[in-house]
Amino acid sequence: MRSQLRRLVHGDNAKADDLAQETFLQAWRKLHQFRGEARFSTWLYRIAYSCFLQARRKSSSTEEGIDREILDQQTSPLGAAELRLDVERAMRRLSAPEQDVLLHVVQLGLSHDEAAYVLAMPLGTVKSHAKRGKAKLRALLADWQATSQEERA
């Protein structure tokens, strides 16, 4: 769950920790509402995502994590850092629902059913956003694939 929150807040560990603490407080308060319809971890992901959405509504800043990206670029191999930056930039060009679905399905490894539960979306909508988001990412990152193939040749 902390990993989910770190990704949602673009690497701001302090903010992710605050949201994780709020998530656990809400989970404790609402423990009696857990009905076992989903795994306990999926239920926590949903609470964490709700906490994130509430914090995002309160926050006026929309661009976060840029300084961290620059620091990471200096400490990791250049090609990997550039690719990661380009992937993050490409992700930001997707719609918010596409970003949220890909975060939960691809990065966190949830099933489509679990992501639908966490995001409170119909299963078909989750699948559509995942398919559309992946296609957009492929198109946006096509230059990386071409460059990678040229380097191998």
C-alpha cells in the first residue's frame, strides 16, 4: 500500500507516509465495515486510494516529484533514468483514469477485478482504460523501442 501511495504522489515519501497513516486510521475506524467481499489488502488499497483522492482535492499543486526525478537521474545509469523520466512524462499525458488503472494493474500487479474494486469502477471500464492507456503509452514511447532495437543491431 505504501508503494501504491508513493507512486500516486510521484515519489514524495513524506506525503506517502502521511497518507498511509491516514489510511490505517480510517481502516481501523471502518474495520467493522469489512465484509470480506475482496481480499483485506484490496480493501486497504481502496481506502488508500480514497485518502489520496481527498488529499489531491485539498492540494493545489499538480506537479510533484520533479526535483526527485532530477536527483534520481544523477544517481542512476543515464539510459535507465532517461527512460524512467520519459515513461513518467508519457504517463502524465494519459487521462487520470488511465493513469490510475495502469498504476494499479501494471505497477501494483492487481487483477482487473481488484483494480475495479479499489477504484470503484465497473470492470469493463477498468479493462477499457487499461487497454487504451497501454496503447497510448506504446505510441508515446515508440522512439525508445526504435532506439533500443538500433543499439542491438
